[in-house]
Amino acid sequence: MNKLALERIYAERGLEDYKLRTLDDLFYIYGVKVNQIEGYFKLKEEEKSFFNRFIINYFNSYGLEGRNISIIKVAKLRKTLRVEFIDNGKWRVGDLEFGIRN
């Protein structure tokens, strides 16, 4: 989707600063349903909340044209969440230290 189209969709949602606020925004604009990410349902509620904040913050860390991100899988490893995703065409694996408050 081009930048102008994204700007219109964000404006329709009342997001004039182009920052996602909710998982509904993420789904409406990018079609991402966190409950369909592999491993999501295996997380405890607190872990899901942490992961949800991570996804919103991660998307918001990029400009509109750089938000070409696909989350593939999430898994709990001791005190971290391992996230596998494709970020602008590059395969990435990241470990999020659980318990750090943003």
C-alpha cells in the first residue's frame, strides 16, 4: 500500500500522528490478527499483554512506508518471548526479556 493510501486510512481511524494505538488499529490497517500468530494461544494472559504492546511499539518504530512486517511465530522461553518475523523482507528472530515495563 502506498503512503497516501496509508495516510487516508490512519486519518479515518483518527490517528493523525500515524501511530497505532490498539490491536484493532493493527488489524484494520495492516490485517494483522495477533490471535492467529503461531504460539500466541500458548502464552499466559500477562505474556499476551506484553507481546501485544511489543507489536504496537514495533510497528510504530518505523515510518509509514517501512511498516512491511509479518509476525510469524511467538514462543515462551524461560523469561523471554522469542518472536520470529519478516521485517521488510529480512527474516529476524528476537528475544524479548519478559518483565521489563515499557
